[in-house]
Amino acid sequence: MEVSTTNNANGASTKSKPHHSRFTQQELPAWKPILTPGWVITSFLAIAFLFIPIGLISLFASERVVEIVYRYDQECIPEMYCDNVTGYIQSSHTNKTCIKNVTVPKKMIAPIFVYYQLDNFYQNHRRYVKSRSDKQLRSASGEFSTKGCEPEAKLGGAPIVPCGLIAWSLFNDTYSLSIEGKVIDINKKGIAWKSDTNVKFGSNVYPKNFQAGDLIGGGKLNESLPLNEQEDLIVWMRTAALPTFRKLYGKINSNLEAQDVIKVVLENNYNTYSFGGQKKLVISTTSWIGGKNDFLGIAYLTVGGICLFMALNFILLYVFKPRPLGDPSYLSWNRNSSRQ
């Protein structure tokens, strides 16, 4: 089958000829700025004067954050199990309680946030991220929607609620804090996102057959509470993008004074030893930019410093080696001809 096209007098195909308009013929009005030395210097100085103060303010805010980071996965292994840490953590007969002391470096003003930090744990693995059923989590009517949850989908033909590897690997270390015998209350309400508790996790969905098999992955759930009230699970189910991450464990609503010695009673239950992971307890205050993070301030200072350096260089060149704007003598072919 042949497609015929008509040709104009010059032999060009009319089918490929663009529609005549100011847009297709590139005749629309346009602003073509000329980068004069004044504009370039002003732009660099404006960026520098904007970014440098923002960087200093961000660094100052980050420095005001008081943070305690304590790695306990190695110190909480009894000496007799140093050569068999996997056997220790997997055994249900070993004592997992670990007691340590940490000192508050500066006064910490409430609210104070308690996190657990895991290193070398890839929650962003594709098969791990997909191993859940959002339909099952939202409503009791989706109880049998376990597609994609294998191998933690069913137990003896009955569905596991919540199903999937994410829920199955729920973090289950516990922390208890006290100062001079006075227990510090850790509030575990309100630690999850409102969108998760109100929308993604149903108020009529209750755990069933969870961690009831032969292989136990992590923590267990209270079968008398709906999923939208089990905020530890909700926080854990929001998977992290990087292999090192922190998740909120609870909040402390009282101040901690400088040099206070906090007695930490740990239940070292979670198995990170099989894959070379690390576990840390983090106690931290926050600022208007969040937790302690110097990167934002350093990034602003770096960009602002580079722009200031470039502006000063252009000023010096403009003052000591000026030249007329658009001088054709600087064109390569004119410069070559002048040399001849």
C-alpha cells in the first residue's frame, strides 16, 4: 500500500511542512539578557549574602540540639556468647536484659525524643517493600488480601494479619529509663503520622495468627487492640529509604538536667547480628530544622562562599583588567589575524 504525498513547486513535501505561526517559526518575543560584569557580580553577591546567613543560622540551630547516641548491640552480649552471638539472640532461654548508664551532656528541654537507630538494614529492598497488603491493613473486609505477602501470608490456611515481611520483622527491643530510681515516662502515643493512623490502618482490623509460626521474626502485637492504635507497628511499617535510619520510639515530656546519669534498662531482643547490623539508642532534642544535622548549614555556607569568591574575582578583573563590552578584537579569528 502506497501513501501519496503532494509536492510543491520546489519539490518539497507539503505533508512535512510545519504550520505557519509565530511559535513554529520562532518569532515570539523573547528576553535575551546580556551578562554584563555588573549583572554577574551583583548576582553572585546576592546569592552569597542570602546563603551565608542562612547557613550560619542553620548551623547555630543544629548546634543547639542536644543528642545522646549510644550503641549497645556489642556491649549487651555476655562474654560467654561472644563467639556465638547469633545463637544468643535467637535463643528464647537466654537473658536479654542489659543495664547501662549514659550521662546527659547539656540540659535537654522537653519534648525530648527517643529513637532507635539501625545500621546496615535495607528496608528499601524491593521484595521487602512490596511484602505487605495495604488493603488488609485498611479494613477488616480485606483480611484475605494476602497477595504478595509470602512467605508470611497464611498460617494453616488462615490469613496472617498483618501479613508480609515488614510486619513480621517488627523491631522489638525495649528501653526503660530512670534517674536516681525515678522512672522517666516515655510516652508512646502520637509517634505515628496522623495520615497513617486515620487512613492507612483501620480501626476494625485486629492482629490474627501474627508471629504464631515456627519462625519468629520480631515483636508481637496485642490482639485486643486495632492496628491504628499500635503505633510501634505503624512507625515500623513506614519503610526507610537508606540502610541507616532512625525511627521514633517515644517522647519524654520532662526536662533532663546537665550531668544527669540516666540508667537505661535494655531488652536486647532484635537480631541484627546475622547480617552485621548495628543498634543504637538515640535521645535527642529538636530545633526548628529538626534533629541534629550540620549538612544543611555546611551546604549553604559552601555555595555562599563559592559565590562570594567568584564575585570578588570578577570585581578584581573588572577593576584591574577592564575591557569594552562586546569588543570584536577579542574574537578568535580577529586575534589570529592580528598575530599574522
